[in-house]
Amino acid sequence: MWVRSASQEDLETISKMLTETWHDTYDKIYGREKVAELTSKWHSVPALKQRLNKPLSEFIICDDGAEIGGMAYASQTDNETTMLHQLYVRPETQGQGLGRTLLIEVEACFPDVRKIRLEVEEANERALKFYEANGFKVVGSTPDCGVKGSGIPAAIMEKVIW
Ligand SMILES: CC(C)(COP(=O)(O)OP(=O)(O)OC[C@H]1O[C@@H](n2cnc3c(N)ncnc32)[C@H](O)[C@@H]1OP(=O)(O)O)[C@@H](O)C(=O)NCCC(=O)NCCS
């Protein structure tokens, strides 16, 4: 697997990968129906396309030439902060270092930025442990993970780079 920028041709596959990963991760927390509703809205090809060419942002994937194993999307929100909006690894390729590889690449993409911030569902223990193992600390919480009004509570984590 190597890391590269996502292109328009990848979006259909990324959309399917996100749907699969979301059901695997969140069905037990939100229920299958709610996950289907959220993922069809947030991970449709048109929704992903909006992120492709956004300024001060990086949309990257892990690819072995045959399939996409994971993706990350991050954007710079101010002079000192990068927001990691999405980090997802397909269920069958989790635990093989892809998440860590994508995280390192996100850090490298924003060399002038002092810290990385993210929001993570508090019941998603695996992700919380993963981020803690990779230098993030919980610094607060939000009632609206992802988008304003989502009603999904989440922990806010930060990693100070320098
Ligand atoms: C969370 C996620 C991105 C991690 O990616 P991954 O490729 O599975 O993780 P990696 O294999 O890179 O793990 C790197 C390190 O994190 C730590 N880690 C990973 N899973 C862990 C766990 N369950 N418990 C404790 N530490 C863990 C370990 O230190 C691991 O290093 P190791 O090589 O010594 O085992 C991935 O599992 C995923 O996509 N999960 C579902 C979706 C999700 O929750 N995304 C995050 C939304 S905010």
C-alpha cells in the first residue's frame, strides 16, 4: 500500500469504502438505519467531490493498485490548527499500520501547523485508543460531531506537533 492524493476517479470506491467502514464501526452505536442515513448524505460522491479541490486541505488514500485500504481528509482551519475531518481504514485492513501511515502523512502535509485536532465518538473506544497511542489527548467535547446540528456527541482530541 502507498499513500497518494485522491482523484475524481477514486470517489466511487472511496464512497463504498466509507459506507462499509461506517456500518462496521457505528451500527452498534447509532443503529443500522441512522448510519445508512448519515453515510448516504456525508459520503456520497458529490459530497466527497466538494472536498477534492478545497484550498488548504488534503484528501489522501492508501492504495495497493487493486484496492483502496483507507482514506484521510484534513484541512487547515487557522494559522496553527489542522482539523482531521476523516480517517477511515477498511475493516479487513485495520490493525496493519495504515491508520498510522495516513496520520503521519497528514502531519507531513501541513508542516507549518502547530497542532492537529479531531472529533471522535466517545463510544468508539478503538479509535480513542488509536489516537492516544499516536500522541493525541482529549481536550474537550462537542454535542455536534462533524457538522453543526448533527446532535452526535464527541470528544475533541488534539496533538501538539511543535
Ligand atoms: C481507528 C483506525 C483509523 C486506526 O487505523 P488502523 O490502520 O486500524 O491502525 P494501525 O494499524 O495504524 O494502528 C497503529 C497503532 O495504533 C494503536 N492501536 C490501534 N488499535 C488499537 C487498539 N484497539 N487498542 C490500542 N491501541 C491501538 C497501536 O499502537 C498501533 O500500533 P501497533 O502497530 O503497535 O499495533 C481504524 O481502525 C479505523 O478506520 N477504524 C474504524 C473507523 C474509525 O473509527 N475511524 C476514526 C473515526 S474518528
